[in-house]
Amino acid sequence: MPQNSPRKLQVIVRRASDTDFALDSGVRKLQAVALAGGAGGILVTKHAPGRFSLELTHDVPFGYIHEKA
């Protein structure tokens, strides 16, 4: 997961079978940051096959995960 910050993660997977694990791991990391600071919900965006970004944002209510294609 290159180019990561405490509020945004880039997830890149080479095999489709790795996608769920990689996204779950990223979501757990951002949930920990959100719980520590009460900072919004998580927006998951698919940019291309195997390429995603996960971001804490106030556009998503705290405690929710929104998926965007």
C-alpha cells in the first residue's frame, strides 16, 4: 500500500483473490484512526481493476463505509 497517510490509503492488488483481505486490512486501519479522533466515515473508491483508495471523510457519516465505483 504505497502513498499512505493517516487519513487516506492506496490499495493495489495483483490477484483478485487478495482484494477482500487488502481492503479489510485498510478499513481496519482507518477505523482505528477514526475511533481515536472521531473523524468521519470511510469512502472506498475503485479506480481500476485492483486499484482502490480508502479515505476518512466527513462526507460519510462516522461509523459508515461508502463504496464508490
